[in-house]
Amino acid sequence: MAARHHSLSERGQLDLFRALPGDFAPRDAQDLMAYPFFSLSKTPRVAPIDFRTGSIAIRVEAVPNHGMATIWDADILIWAASQIVEARDAGIRTSRLMAATPYEILTFVGRGTSLRDYQRLKAALDRLQSTTVSTTIRQPAEGRRHRFSWINEWQERADRNGRPDGVDLILPDWFYRAVLDDALVLTIDRAYFGLTGGLERWLYRLVRKHGGRQQDGWRFDFRHLHQKSGSLSPFKRFAFELRDVIRRQPLPGYRLFVEVEVSGRLLLAFAPVAPCGQPVHSLVLSGTPTIVPSGTGASCHQEPKQTLTHCSASENRALNLESNPESNIERRASAFEGSPDQHRQEAKWPGKTPPDSVLQTPPRSRGHR
């Protein structure tokens, strides 16, 4: 009963924010993109997620009746964040109490509008409400945790004649404050909603958050990615699935690579690509004409896709110190000096690319910055 009184008082203190019409850019909260908050599988998950790195601690718990909120359920939070940011930028007052029709939510996130889709939406709302999160992220005192659910409550609306008129939902204060802070929100590619796999969806959000639009890209250690995903899969299975994503190259706006260090450590490297499909390059030849004659073919040459893409020696990607604890200076020194194995490879295959079985990350150029 106490919980019911609290819920009623919370609803009574909030103004209703009606969802805006229109098709605008989807936005995502950076905290949700960077850390393991959701199940990556559609199979119901009850096992909690426990993640800790430095001062950051996260625990996500689920109930057997509904299972943990999935990364597909998180589309509803992307819709909510997009609504709040769009309204704020237009000078419209927002609120944690939101009202919308299922049709508006489903079409925004690229879903169908059949009866089955409506039922899946309700199940997603149930999982978001029943999943509880405890985290130290954005807490004023170190070690202090904030506990919440992704949705405090939700209910179906009805008009005066008793006909369905949409849904109301109340967002948690932790999420709402993150969305209102412009520095904590990123625009994502609408093609994200078309990604079908949980791993590739999670990977896109992570890449978008950490890599952004940096022309030199970014890198992650495979084992660090496994830990950061919160996946229940063993590392070998996770690495296999990650390689499959790299082969398929499904992430909109990014190109994925595998780098293998001399020690055998696997790294995932990624870089933004131009709309034409080629990696973005900061250098443009002077004198290049701005007008292309009519009848000219595609301006960007795309080589046939290989079964597995390895990083080119010409790329100088930024080191991700979160998963690569060595300093940039230490890594640069080792890269310049090279190793005996690397020198032997260069002697054996002069001017050629060694086969995959011996492929290692080549020494970086002295232009590394």
C-alpha cells in the first residue's frame, strides 16, 4: 500500500508530457551506450549483471516472471530520450511522465504495428519496469549507489468511451537527468534499429560512444569487450560471434578491423566511414575538382569484402586506454622498435602482406600522434 501511495503522489506531482509528432533524429544516453545495462539475448535472462571498473559499479537484476530488460527493449528509452531532447530544443517543457500511442513508439523505432507488435511492446514495458539497476555512475559521493528501474510505472490510457488511447509511463530521475544534460546524449544512426543481433546492437552503441566521429578510430581488447558486454557467453563463443560481426560489417557508419599483437592479444579496431563506404581520411589532395562530370561512376571505390578484415599499416588509430592500460608513450616506443618476429616477417615477405596465420599488427609509422 505504501508503494501505491508513493506512486500516486509521484504521478500527481508531475506534469504530463505528450509525445511530439514527426520523424526526428534518434538520441541515446551515453551512460547506456558505454556500460552493460541490458541482456543481449532474447532468451529470458534472470542471472544478474555485475560490472565494476575503477569507481564505476553496476548491478542489474531481473525477476523470473519477466526476465531482464533486453537491448531491444532499450529502444523505448531511445525513443523517450529523443522526445525529451527534441522538445527541450524546441523550448517545450518536458516531464518524466510521458504519454504516447503504441503506434508512435513502434514506428519511431522501426517496428511493425500488428497486434503481435503491440503485445511485444507491452512485454518490453513490463521488463523495463521489473528490471532494477544499482549503480555508482553520476553519484556525488564515491561508492554511493543509486537504485532504480528503467520505468517507474506504466499504464494503458483510455478515452471517455473506454477505448484504448495510448500509454503513460514515468521515467526514473537518473535517466531523465542524463538526457537533459546535453553532454550526456549522442545522436545515433536510424539504421541502428534495423540491426537484428544483440551483440551488433551493443557493439554499435559502444563504438558510437567511444569512437564518435574520430577519424583515427579507436581500439578495444577482445577480453575487455567480453567483460564490458555483460554477456553470459564464454569468452571463446563471444570472440567467435565478434569475428562474425566483423566479417559481416553491419554497423552503420563504421568499419571494423581485427588487429593481432605480437603477443597474440586480439584487438577490435574501428573507424568511421564516409557515406560512400570508405574510411574517412583527413587529407584531401589539393587541386581536386569539386565538380564531377556527368556520367562518372561511383566516386568511391570499394574493394570486394574479405572474409576477415585486418587493419592496414597506414592507419594510426587512437589507443583506448580504458582497455589498454599501457600509456601511449610506452606503446609508441614498442611500435617503433618492432620485434624480432616482425623483422623476420618483413624479410620473408618483402612488400607483401603475410598470410592470416602469421598476420601481426605492423609497426606504426613515425607520424603517429
